[in-house]
Amino acid sequence: METVQLLGYNVTMNGSKSVSNESNQEGALIKLNDKMALRYLPVIIYIFLLMVTGIVGNTLVCFVYVNNKKKTSACYFILTLALLDLFNCVIGMPSEIVDLRYPYMFYSPVACKVLRTIEYISTVGSTVVLLAVAVDRYNRICNLGKHMSSEKAKKVCLAAVIIGVVTSWPVPILGGLSTVNVNIYGANAVDCSIEQSMRKTIYPPLFNGLLCIYFIFCIVFFGIVYSRIIVFVKKRKAIARQMSSSVRREETKNDNGHEPKANLLNEHNPATHTNSERSDASNSSVSRKNKNKHRIKVTRTTVILGAVTLAFIIGYLPYLMIMAVRTLVTDFEENLNAAADIGIKFCVKSYLINNAINPIIYCFLNQKFRDDVKKLIKNCC
């Protein structure tokens, strides 16, 4: 016989019945957990595909750019992004899959804290690198060739990782296991979200709010910088077209009318004729120099890194919207239907695409990268 407290009363229970009740509670929880895992199966498949793509793609990027003999600032930026993405693909994404497979039975607080911390470091480190990329691209194009040296780029990339690590200290404190009400009396249902002791405090919404503000700042910064680059390039191209048209008109004018007259006047004076030719050649040279001065060349690297930044923004927008709503309305996810619940999960995990999409962008936009990958595969085979 055993005495337990049930709803404030002392109740004497048979030991075998207590074990039976605990078994029933655990069985009901397992059944509910499996049902929710089946609901989240599309999200699990999505993350698994991103994980495989990210591991293979970022590994190839690392091999290609590590073996690159001439390492420019862009090379260090791309390599750092690949390492941060690979870090999250190898450790973060598998943990995310486990979290979705056991939505009510994720019993490892250490794994939960490590998962959230790794994702934070990877994300913040990547944003700092992309901010440096935006500044470097702006200087190269709008400041007419001013650019970041390779040594400075290395220091910036190292600083990006350090900033991610140093600013991650609140994540393991706030992140952790939280009790979930599943309407099964006595069931130990937990999920990996916010530490239970922190759930009722102001710190989780405060941290999420600051994180949202930081990402919004990054998106606005990217928008302003790349918009200015686009406007600058369009203006310079317009000036270059005007200069080119002016040079063509001048050459046509000389060919059609002025040159013959000059020849008639100067045909008996060779010295004057020679000086006239030199003057025309000098004027033509100056015109071409002015034309070249206003000509702006947007390199393939700028296009690639711009595409990476755009993909980052698009990948984070759904996540930011959900986080903003969570901060303002703490209980908005209660009583969601299955379709809405799955949609919310996809939005919350949308940023994970950034860990896998960069190598795909390189493949589509960089012929040299494709050739280097082919050589690497041939050497391995």
C-alpha cells in the first residue's frame, strides 16, 4: 500500500495500480508525441534536405576556397560564411530534427541549450560578415576602387565569430526545457524552447525584441547600401553612355566636314597639318579617358555576394514576423489547427535555408566555382 497526495488529499493506493497509472500516462504521452511528430513530418523532411545540401555544399565551398591560391577579401568572407553554415548543419540541424521528432519528450536540457547557442552564433556571425561585405562592395564601387585588404578581411571574419560567441551568453540562460500542458494528468511533457524558470519573466521577450531590432537594422542597412550601389551604377552608366554618344558625334563631325577643310588649308604646310593631327588625337584620347573614368564595372563577385545577402533577407523575414508576433502576443500559438501549426513551424525554421542556399548560389553564378568543384570531384575519384 502507498499513500500519495492527489489534488490536495492523501489517498492510499495499491502499488501495482500506481505503476499501472504511470505506465498509462507515459503511453498516452508517447502516443500524443508520435502524433505531433507525424504532423511535423513535412518540416522534418525540409530540415533534413537542407542539412544534407548544406553539409555537402559547404564542405565543397571550404575545400575550393581553402585551396584557392589567391585569397582576396571576398574569398575570406565566403569561406567564413561556409564554415558558420557548416557548423550549424552538422550540429544545429540534427538537433532541430530531434526536437521536432520529440516535441513533448525532449528531455536533454544540455542538448537544448547547445542547439540554441549554436544557431545564435552561426546567425549573428553570418550577419556581421554580410555587413562587412556590404561595406566592402560599396567602397569598391561607389568610392572608385577603394577596397578592404585580405589581412583586414581576415580580422573582420575573426571578429564576426568572436562577436557571435561573446553576445551569445543570454541564450543558454534563457533557452532550455519548458513544461507543456498536454491535458494528461501527471505526464512529464516538455519541449525545447524557453527555460521554465524564465518563462514568466520579462527577459525572453526583451531578448527576442532586441534580436528582432538587430535583424531589422541589418535588413535596412543592406537595403540602403545596395540601393545606393544600384543608383550609383545606373548614374555612371548613363554618364558613360552620354560620353560615348558625344565622342561618336565628334568623330562623325570630323569625318564629315572639318577634316577635309583642315587638309585643304594645311596641305601646303606639313607642320601645321601634323600639329592638327596631334591635336585631334589628343582630344580623342581625352574623350576616351573621360568616358572610361565614368564607366563602372560590377564584378561577378559583387553580384554573387549581393545574391547571398538577398537570400539571407528573404530567409529571415518569415522568422522575424513570427518572433515579432510572439513578443507582442505571447499566447497566439494556443489552439491552432494542424495546418496553421505546420505553417508556423515552417516560418520559425525558415532561416535555416540560409545555411544551405549559398553553395547553390555559387554554382549558378560562378563558373570558376563549378570548374573547381568538377576538378575536386575528379581528383577524389
